[in-house]
Amino acid sequence: MIAEPQPLTEITQEALRLLYRELGLVNTIRFLNQFTTGFGNYTEERRGLLENQTTDEILADLHTYQARRSPRQQDLTSRTSAGADQLS
């Protein structure tokens, strides 16, 4: 028995329906984002953003950002685990 191949658009639609049904919307999107190629030239953009900053300035910006943002649950869990390891 030889099966007729489905058009790629139909296969894609069915695959998306299955992913959505089994994983939910958020996890389907997270899964699909693994396969996006992105756009632009990261190296050139990074050079343009960082060319006039010292390492100390970049680290200061990072620390400021970290102090302002809300910690994610996984951050809290890893800090708690790391703290428990240090106490032992």
C-alpha cells in the first residue's frame, strides 16, 4: 500500500493542532521558537551597542537591570538550593 503524501501546509496545520492540544499554547510557542533562525547580524549589532562601553560599565548596567527586575520562580529556587549547599 502506497500512501499519498499530504501537502506540507496540511501537515504543518495538523502538527500545530497536535502540539497545541498536547502542550498548550505557551509550550507550543516555546517549542517552535527553538527552530527560528532570527534575522539581522548579531555580531555587528553587539559591536555597535557595546563599542563605547567598558567592561565595568557593562557589568554596572547588568547589576542595575538585575536589581530592578522581579525574580523568576526558578531564580528563587536556584538561590535557595545554592544557599542550602553553602550551609552544609
